[in-house]
Amino acid sequence: MFSYSSALSRSTSVRGRLLCKMWPFVCAILALIGAYCSICWLYENLRTPVSLVLHGIAQLLLPQKPFSEKYGEWAVITGASDGIGKGYAEYLAGRRMNIVLVARNENKLNRVAEEIQRKYSVRTKVVVADFANGEAVYEHLARDLLPLDVGILVNNVGLSYDRGMCMEELPKKLVWDLLTVNVASVTMLCHLLVPAMKQRGRGLIINISSLSAAAPAPYLSVYAAAKVYVRNFSMALREELRPHRVEVQTVLPGFVRTNMTAFVASEYDGKAASKQLVRVDDYVRYAGFTIGKTDRTCGYWWHGLQYAGLKLVPEFVRVFVLQTIYSHLRGAKKNV
């Protein structure tokens, strides 16, 4: 018994000494993992503000080319009859670019075109196109756009839900429209206009994704997945076009006060959810400042902080956060 107890004591003592020797090594490994994760997070979330600061300083110190000279004479904006698209059209017109307004509502487009011409004294062109109609739309767009010196393409047109819904609750037509409008339009317009941009050796494509691309979004599943496609497509296209001096910027906005978020604005008027909606003018002023300065942005400082916060936590937490948001909107809409 005494011999067994002694052996057990010696064995425990050996394990203790071994653990003491290994502990600094374990701590060093954990510290390296922590440092690596911190560096990755800092790079992902500070690359945009650092790039904006550096380019902003350069802009103050060095003469800058006008957009029309740097990229081309015309800017094409889809979904330009209202919301973020209209905001981009006005911003670029204020930088002396001629504007092509593309959307499905001709009356709205004509009103916007007249406003821009009167306010900024630039040329405008209206192209009526319903992207939900699919392939036939692009033949019409090719006839109108290819003869122009298109320097900037803003792929803004988008379609979302009017409330949070389970996938099987979506009408079949809406599912097709979500894919056709949100995915096909971005892809096919780039396919249409990129060859001329490459040939000229200049141009800028701005693809509007969404903050919902930061994680899978239950009750907004098809829309959020489509916006992931836009983000990944844009980032891959950027590398393909880099040698040809054609820029691609990915924009990931959060909630902005537009027709797509009208339900949130009306249902939660005066409440915290409604106050999170950024005015279009404020959003585009920030997003416009990033043009030519960074290849990826949320477009607005508060949305950038939200994106950084989502990326700080594991994916299952991000899914839970988005599920909570959209299930709440789903429940509220059902009770209306």
C-alpha cells in the first residue's frame, strides 16, 4: 500500500511538473492565435477607413482629375428613379458627369432627369427597363448604352421582401424576380459594359450589395443570399479588371430610408428601429466620398460599425442577430 501511494504521488508530481513546463508554451500558442485573429479583424475593418484617410490627404495635396476625365463621360445608374440610385445620380451629376437613368417607371425617370438637368446643367438620358423581364431587357440596354462612353456603372437596382418571410411563403413569381433583379442584372450589365471599359483602360463599377450579406439571414434568406452573390462576384471581378485599370467597388449598406424600407419607417415611426434608418442624402454623401478611394465600403460610418460588430462574433451569433431582427419584423407585419 505504501509503495502504491508513493508511486501515485510521484506520478502526480511528474504530471504537475510537465504541466508547469507546458503551460508557457500553451499560453504562447493562445497568444499567437489571439494576435492572428485580432490582426485579421483589424485588417478587414480598418482597411477602408485607413484608405479613405490616405486618399483624402492625397486629394488635398495633389490635383485630382474630374470623374469624367478619370473614368469616362457618362454614368449609368440602375434603380435611379428614387432612393439610393437617385442619390448616386445626383451626386455624380454634381461631379459634372452626364447621367443615364435606368428604371422601370418612365414618369419617375423623366421627373428625376428634369431635376438633374435643371440643377446641375448636365446631359441626361432615360432608359426604361424592367429587370424582372429577364434576358430580353439586355438587348434594349445594349442599343442604348454601348454607343456611350460609359465611365461609371452603378448597379443599384434591387428587390426585397415587404416583410420577413419563410422561403416557402414567398410567391413563386417573387422568388424568380428576386434572383433575376438582384443577381442577373448585376452580372449581365457588367458583362455588357466591361469589354468597352477594358478596351479604354478606365472605368468604375459600383455594385450595391447589402449589410445582410455579412451572415445568413433567416426570414430574408433569398434576398440575403443574392446579396452575398453580389459581394463575391464584385470582389472577384475587381481582381480580373485590376490589370486593365478598371475599378470595382462593393458597397454594403445597412438600413437606409428608401421604398424598400418603407414598412420599417411606417410601422416603427418614432421608435428605435425607425431611427436606425439613414436618410438617403446623408448616406450618399458618405458613400460618394469613398468613390475612387476604396474597393469596399458600407457607405456610411454607422453601417461600418455594425458590420465590424457582426464580424467580431462567430457566425452562429450573427445568424441569431439577423434572425431576431427579421423574425420581429415578420411578426409585427403579421399583426398589422
